[in-house]
Amino acid sequence: EESLMATRLLLKQALALCVAYAHGWVACPRASLAAALVACRAPSARAVFSGIVEEVGRVGAMELKRELPLWDGSIGEGWEMEVRASTVLDGAYLGCSIAVNGVCLTVTRFDDARFTVGLAPETLRRTNLDGITEGAEVNLERALPADGRNSGHFVQGHIDDVGVIESMTPDGEALWVRVRPPPRLMAYIVPKGFIAVDGTSLTVCNADADEGWFDFMLVAYTQSKIILPTKRVGDTVNLEVDVMAKYVERSMVALRERVEELERRLAVQEARAAEA
């Protein structure tokens, strides 16, 4: 009986630590629950985006530079994009981060009316920036200061993939938008959860994992501040799922074998106790 109670207690502790680890309250599964409770009270400071678009800019140029100076002094080729803006240039400096349609990009040149960023091959593969053209409108947001107010959610600016707009349906002054993401992302998209669409922090209204779509609603104010309402059915949008969902999945994988073993041991001991 004592062994059975000890196993149950160990299982409960493992599950409690699993939750604490998943939420980032502890650094590793071996940390004590007491340490987890202390850690959860200590806020972490980091520079991220919020998904609250500051302004809509316009692409001034999208060019393949065939004689681009590289870090080692050699010459190579790469894509550069120039964006005309105003608000996000306040406080700008060389090397600062600006999200363009939700993509975290590094400013390489700027003046009072425009800034330039480089586009890596991975960026072009993962996002819809590969099809952007001169004159296109783009959502812009500066990185938050460490002590800044976050009215959206923690957005990294690291696009997971692109989705396709399936429908856009007016509902009074609001607009329903349904998006079909790649199937692998549906596991991280849940009703009332966060998602960044072209860099805009949005709340998922419905998500159908079987049919492979999710939707959200845009109020009138949001529609007037972002580029999404100007898009059409069939257009693509950049998607970044809530990173917390990924951490939960990773932490669960790390602890799953241990929990399964504890459950097996508990079942064996319960069977023996029933036979006694």
C-alpha cells in the first residue's frame, strides 16, 4: 500500500512539473516544484513584437543585387527590399529589427522616409515576401522595448509558413476570414488561441483540425489599420503560431516516456493490490 501511494505521489509530481516546465516556470524537468512557483513570479524581459501593427508601409523597391558586399569582403548576390515608412523610423538605427508582414528583418540602411532590409533565402522560402512587388502595401511594427506594453501577444517575427485565404465574409461592420494553413500547423491552432497573420495578432475563433482550416474576425478599427482586408480569396498570408504551443509540445515529448513508465508501474501495483 505504501509503495502504491508513493508511486501515485511521484506521478502527480511528474505531471505538475510537466505543466510548470511547459509554461516556462522552470528551466528543466528536474527542478523542484517549489522552485517553479518562485520562478513563475519573476517576469522575464525580452525584446519581441506584439502583433499590433503600427503603420502600413509601401514597398519602394524589391531588387536582386548581383554585386552585394558579403561579411568576408567577397561579392555575392542577394535580395534587398526598400520600404517607405514614417512611424517605424522613429528611433531606428542600423541593425534594428522591424517586422514586415510579420517577418522580423534587420535594417541595413535608412533615412527619414525609407529603410532597407536584406532577404535571406530561408525568408523567401518560408514567407510570402518572395512574391511581393514594388508598390505593395505591408504591415510594419518595431520591436518592443523590454519594458514596453504588449497589447497583442508575444510574436517572434519567425514565420512558420504561409496559409491561403479561403473566404472573406462580412458580418455587419466586422469581417470573417477563413485561412487554410499547412496541415502540420493545425496542431498549434486552437479556438481562442493566439496566431499572427501577416504580423497581426489575432484571436482564433474556430479551428477545424479534420478539415484543416481556422478563422478569425476583424473589427472595423483593425480593418482600417492593416493590409488583410485588401487581400482576396486565394491570396497568401504569413502565419506564426503561438510559440508557447511549441514549448508545450517539446516539454511533453521530453517527459512522455517517464510519465508512461510511471503509469505502467501504477497499473501493475493496482492490479497486485486488487489480487491481495
